[in-house]
Amino acid sequence: MVMADEVVASRRESITTAIRAELQRQGVSGVDIEALAEAIETAIAAHAPLSEGRHPDELNATNDD
């Protein structure tokens, strides 16, 4: 089973790789790619859903809705 930390690390690596490839394609140098990847990761995490479904206090006796 894949752990949450592994998913985050994999996503971070993908972000870093994409940034590096695009900056190289554009001929840009001197950019702190790790810092940029961290900023993007933070922005993504800020908009991630906290949870799915209903909280126990939102359920009723029949749960038919």
C-alpha cells in the first residue's frame, strides 16, 4: 500500500521534473527549482479537500439521501 508521504514525494518529484524540463526548454538558468516546486506543492495542498463524505452528525437514522 502506498503511503501518503510517498504520494506527496512522488508528486513533488514530478513537479520538479516538469519545471526543470520546461526551464531547460526555454533556456532559463539560475532558477531555484526546488523552491519553485515547494511553492507549487504548497499551493496545491492549500486547495486539497479536507475529506469526503459526511460527518457522523450530518447523518440521519435512515441515511437514505
